[in-house]
Amino acid sequence: MMRRWLYIFDEAFRTVRRHKGLTSISVIIMSLSLLMLAVFLLATDNVLRLVGQAQDEMKMYVYLDDSNSQDEIERLHGLILSQDEVSTVTFVSREEALADFRDQLGPDADMLSALRTNPLPNSFWVTPRNDYKNRDAMVKLAARIEEMKGVDEVRYGREFLDKFASILAGIYTVDVVVGFIVILSAVFIIANAVRLTVISRRKTIEILKLVGATNPFIVAPFIIEGAVQGGFAAILSLLLLRVITEISSNIISDITFFSLEKSLIFAATCVVIGAIGSFMALRRYLEMR
């Protein structure tokens, strides 16, 4: 059994070495196709990271009626805090809100001296739990809090969340479309490269079939050959992407490269794509339909 596997791997790598030119061309073309997919995936990864950072800072601002007594404010505090989606509730008095507003204005704070009364209301700063920092959960929570007696208005940046949701939906759609096209092209490239190898070794394949070799035994070296090409293409495309990322970081300072885990997943996917391309090329010659 071990000898059989040694033969399969030796035959696969021998074929790669024997057809260096064809293998190199296939790897380069495939890597350029995969690079396009990798660029879109990296852009998505960075956008999702920024979304995560924005979600970490997500808060809901609950503005209270001026007529609320201290007991009613405490009742509202406990009621809001009892909601499953809520992590913390911080009371901000109208005086604290005005002081914060004055600090934000900085040198222009003098204009507030014209105010005879404080126009800002008492409020709660509500921090949702991490599992509920999304558009749907925030909409439901806001609607529930707005119905509470003593609440005047709830704000949480709904328009911003709606725009973000539509942007993410568009990004995911582009990723799916580009990914589908790139995977098909990569399979086609590998299939054509392996098909040429199969044609050049047709006599050897026929002899193996005559002496009783099974289809899996004949196919295995070619499958490994395609997987190797996919692996080399993945490495080359990741290296090119790294160069692009370094250049782009001079313009976009917050851009980051794939983590090691995501890079390995991308490479493993490319290896599988290469193996599938080889299999598609071999079905025709070994009657594996």
C-alpha cells in the first residue's frame, strides 16, 4: 500500500517536472485569476473588520420627557436594563449633556452663553449586548423602548445602519459573482493543462488499463498534479496580493492582510480547485462519466 502511494506521488511530481513550461504557464494564468478573487475577498475582510469596530461602539440614545420625576427615571432605568438585548444603561443628566456639548464646541463654546435655559433633555446611553449589535435587533429594541411611558425619543443611527446593510449586501453579491467566475476559469485552466498531459501519456494510460490498473490508481497522479498546480497558484497569488496590500497601505493606512488561518483556507481551496480541474479533464479519457 505504501509503495503504491509512493509511486503515485513520485509520478505526479515527475510529470510536473517533465512539463515545467506548461505547468508554469498554467500556474501563472491561474494565479492571476485567483488574485482577482483574493482582492475582492481581502476588501470584504477589511470592510467587515471596520463594521465590527463600528458595532463595538454602537449605542442607543434614549431621550426622556422633561416631566419625569427622579423615581420615574429610576423606573425607566431598571425597565430598559431588564431587556434581553441590553448590556448597560448610563444616565446622562441634562447638565452633563450640556457640559459635554460645551467641550465638543471648544473655542466656540461661548455661543452657549446666550442660552437662558438648558434645551437638552435627560437621557440614557444604552449599550446593546454584542449578539444584538445589528440592524434588526436595534430596530426591535428601539421600538420597544419608544413605547415606554416617559420616553420622548430614541436614536441609534437607523439610516446609517440601513446604508451599511445595503453596502454589505452589494459586496457579498460581487464576491459571489466574481468567485464563481474565477473558480470556473481556474478549473478550466487546470483541466486544459492536465488534458494536454493526458494526451501525451495516452499510451501509458492504455497500457496501465490493459494490465489491470484501476481507474483510481491511474487518476491519482493527475489529481495530485492538478492539486500541486493549484497550491503553487495560491502561493503566487497570495504573494502578489501581499505586494498590493503593502503598496495600498501607503494610501489606505487601515488596510490589513489576511490572517494566517484565512490564508491557509484560501490556499486549501485553490488546491481543491486544482484537483477538480484534473478530475474534469480525466473523465473523458477514462470513461468515468
